[in-house]
Amino acid sequence: MASYVGAIDQGTTSTRFIVFDQSGGIVTTAQKEHQQIYPQPGSVEHDAEEIWQRTVEVITTAIQQAGLRPEDQFDGRVVRAMRSCGQDAPRSTSGFSQR
């Protein structure tokens, strides 16, 4: 079974997921934009639930685009062959949830 590395790129305007092969080559990418909320000049906010949904969507889309087999998948979204997954957030980010 092949091994892959997945990377989540959470940007200001979109969420992207990139699948790399064992040699570091890009297998596929998927990207979806999310809403920008401007509460005041110079500030931008995002809906955490929307970002989570976009993350699930881009991971699912990338796995399907890569042609990974259903037997390689767990819970329909996470690939067992995926050896690692990383996220980088170089800016200050906070999330709050009220249930």
C-alpha cells in the first residue's frame, strides 16, 4: 500500500488540502473559499463551523481526486495510508464555541 502525507493549508480566504506522495510530489489538491466577516475596518472574522466543514470537504475531495480506494479509507474521509497530516497557522488565531 502506498503512503501519503496530507497538509491542511488554512488561509484567510480559503481552506486547502494537499496530498503528497512518498517522494514529496503533489498527488492532488482541493480548495474551498469561506466567508469573510468584517466587523470593523482592519479586522476579519470567520465562522469556525464553516471552516471545519470546508476542511472536511477538501480532505474528502482530495482523497476522491487521488483515486484512493475505498478499502484505504476509514470513516469515509481519513485514509489509512496517510502517514501524517499537518496544519500550520503562522498568525494569531482563536476559536470559541458555545453549545
